[in-house]
Amino acid sequence: MNLRTLRTIIELFEASSAVEMELDNSTIGKLKLRRPEVGGAVVSPAVLPELPSIAPTKATSVNAVPAAPAAPQDDATLSSVNSPFVGTFYRAPNPDSDPFVSVGDRVKKGQTVCIVEAMKLMNELEADCDGVIEAILVENGTPVEHGQPVISIRPA
């Protein structure tokens, strides 16, 4: 199991209403996720002995992911479309299609602007406002993190 798969499992756990989840895998051993009283999943250090670089030394929220590149800071009025989970960013519905949007395109609230694939599921992300595409912040086919801005929109 790679780090990307582990993060996806954690994201799915966080999105569920489960209080505790335990996986037993011959490759990694046991993985146990549980929600502390203050919220957020916790990974016990003993759970991932072969991945010491990501094992916390004390209970830590898994929401602490590396900082994602921020949307352009030149204008505080910009809106950003953020990835709701760890996955792969795609600009088009398939490799042979035109991109959903390009820089300079006008979009309507609710219009599909990209796809984030997670665990073989294609999830369409929509514009949260009417406006103009200011920037596409991620290269097509690259991994994205939870909460990472992927498209910047200047509201109309």
C-alpha cells in the first residue's frame, strides 16, 4: 500500500460517520483509525511501523497535509475550486476530449470545471460562482491533496 492509497483510505474514513475502522493487510499489518473526542481521525504510531516518516509521535489529526499551492494572491476577490479529497486532477472527461474549461472561459455556478479521480471514481468538480476562469493551478493528470486549490475563478 502506498502513501496515496493510505491517504485515500483516511479521507474516506473522515467522510464517513464511522467512529472506528480497522484493516488487516498482509503487506502493512493492521491499520486502525478512530475518531478522538475533538474530531478528526487519528493514526496510532504502532499502526504503520514500516512508514516511520508519516507515523505521528503522539495523536495528531490526519488533516495536517502538506500545504497546497495557494491561488494567486493578487486579488482577494478570486474564488477557488478546491479538491475535496486526495486524487488525480483531470481537465477533460477523457483523453480525447477538449478540456472542460480554459483560462479566460466564462463559467456558470454549478458548471463542471474538472474531474478528480479517487479510487477509480471520477468526481466532477463544479464552479461555485458565475465568473471567468483566472487560472488553472494544477497540471492535467497530476496528484492533488485534500483542500488543494485546482482552479481560480474571478466572480462576475
